[in-house]
Amino acid sequence: MSPTIKEILITKLQDRTAKVGIIGLGYVGLPLAVAFGEAGFHVIGVDLDERKVNSLNQGTSYIQDVPSEQVSRLVKAGKLVASTDFSRLEETDAVSICVPTPLRKEGDPDLSFILAATEKLAKYMHPGMVVVLESTTYPGNTREVLLPKLGVELGLTAGEDFFLAFSPERVDPGREDWTTYNTPKVIGGITANCSEVSATWYGQALKTIVPVSSTEAAEMAKLLENTFRMVNIGMVNEMALMCKRLGVDVWEVIDAAASKPFGFMKFTPGPGLGGHCIPIDPLYLSWKLHALKYTARFIELASEINSNMPRHVISLVMDGMNSQGKALKDNRVLVLGAAYKPDIDDLRESPALDVITLLKEKGALVLYHDPYIAQLHHDGWDMISVPDLMAAVRAVDCVVIITNHSTYDYPAILDAAKLVVDTRNALGKLGKDNPKVFRL
């Protein structure tokens, strides 16, 4: 009896003769491409950005978590090649789609990148392929959008001719303890065969595979993970607002609550949400539920609180300036940190961008410094990180700590600054009772 398409593909995946394609070579796609390359697969990465493609083919990484030495070694060994030519996907047996899924200005999901990638891939689909969507989306998208275009419209049957699954990315930039390799990977297929083939493929390169019963379960798991974080951050941000009105130190309260060894998980307030996942993913779920005439109240309330935190930061800056007899307009403000979290170069959805925009709207003369991000381009304005941090700290009327990079010498900054607004408790005890420090 001849082996089935599924059996042939599984054999190719297990002996690493299957060729792997990665669509989208950003924060998700490049680490995944490297993981498959390290596992012994020949990987073809496809991206429309010629700069990324040229960089990778020269052995240079543009992602902080992926060392150039690793990329160079894989390129020289013939295990990794990048291209802007989607026709290279015709050579592949297994393809991961790792493209962005932002929100439109109206708050609706922007699925244009997924749609474009799917339509391009459809031209090169053939029996014996496995396709896994990694881009965050709403529950049902893999079945409703990808399945028709990659299967039904081409006369291919999922689970028999080709295999389709969803596996949510779990990339946390800057982490060294949990990486693409050892972070457990959830995978759910359109059919049981799709799940089996996809899990077999990913299991060759990643340490732990967590199979679920469907693509919808996998899609929903991703949204639950980040909704959990968004709602809890919203709750603690509101706690900070309440504590301010009550005259209570929210940071002391949080540390005290965190001493409980059970039933409590520590979250901290801040100037707003950043990164690709937490500010965006839950709103995909909220949007989907609206179509079903259901209001995701926790999500929408948390989103409202979190999105208003940059305005609260501006009010703290104004309070601080007023305490020194100064107006915000026409005075100099230095924003410390532009990345959305410490010690990385990732600017996606960073609250620093909103804070700077609001400061400019109020007439402040804004400077910024970030050791990882040399330039900013946002909402019609451009800025360059100040070259001399301490000179800028001494020269401005107010320093606003937005991102608590560990490289900053906070005692020196506090000593040199006229006024500090600390949105991250970066100064700790040094700032608690200092009259020139205003804390979130």
C-alpha cells in the first residue's frame, strides 16, 4: 500500500529533508527561521523589505535577540537564505506566516498583511504542504480566511492534501530565559491530521509542543494570554489613579500585596501599554464579539484606562512644573526611554510616542534619550536621541522617565535634574520623599 500524503510529509519533516518557508522576517519570523535552521532544516525566508533580505544574506541580524554570528553561520552553511521573491515558496514543504496584524486607526483589525501573504502563498500551494499561521488574529480567522484561499479555492482538502494550523507566537523581546526554542508552543489544526503534521514539524525544532483541538482554540488561547495581562495592567493603573487621590503610595501597596505567597500576581502601573501584543490582541477579540452582539466589557474598560495613562503622565508633568512656578509651554522636557520596555530596541506601540506627542501639543520643547533607539519618526514629527544625556538632564526643566532602562544612572540623574516625573518607580526609595520627584 502506497504511503499517504500525510505519511510522506511527516517522514520528510522528521528526517529534515523538508524545506521550510517563513513569510515575514521580523521579531517573530526571524527567530523562528533561525530555530528551524539550527534544527537542520533548509529555510527560505521571504520578506518584502529588501534591507532585511540583504542584511540576512550578508549574515547580519537586525533583531536584538538573534545574534549576527548565528545568522552568519546558518547562511554560510546553506541553512538560511532570504528573498523578496515569493515564488521561492514553491520549493517549500512547510510554511509559517509571521506577518504583522496591527489595528486600524478606527480600532478595527488590519488583516491586510495576512490576506496579502495568503494570496501570494496560494499561487505556489501544492499537495503535501503544511501551513501554520503565527500572526495574532481573531478566533475563526484561520478557518474562515486561510482555509478557503489555500484549500477550497484550489481544490485541496485540508487534512488530506495539505495541512493547516494556527500557532500563536510567544515572543517576549529581550528575554534570555524563555526563547523561541524553549517557550511551550500551542498548535491547533483545522483537522486532527493537520494538528499532527504541524506538531510533528514544530516538534523537530522546539522543545515543548502543546496541541489543542482546533485552530479556534489556539487563536483564543493567544487572546486569553494577552487579555489577562491587559486587564490586570488596567486594574493596577486604575489603582495608581485611586491611590493618588487617596494620598497613598501605590508602589508601597503593590509590594505589600506581592508579599502574599498565594492568590496574587504582581503587576505594576506605567505610562501606557506598549509592544505588539498587549495593546492590540485583546481588541481583536472585542471586535469579533461585537459582530456577535456581545460587549467585552473588561477588555473595553481596561483599554480605556490604559490608553488614558499618557494623558495622566502629562498632568503629572504639569503639576511638577507648576510646583516650581513654571508653565509647560515653551519649557524644556527630556523624555528618558522610548522603547516600550527596558533594555530593548523595540518601539512598537510605545507609550513614549503618545507622551511626546501630547507634550508637543501642550507647547513643550521636547527632547528624548534612548540608548537603543537613535531616531524617532511618528505622527508627523522626527527626533534624534540627545548625544549627551547628562548635559541634557542638567539643561531641561523636567525629566520624564518613561522606560526604565537598566543602563541609566538614576542617582546621578536625580542629582542633576531640576524636576523628575517617574512613571516606572525607577528611582525607588530615592524618589519617594524627594520634593522634586513626582511619581505615578
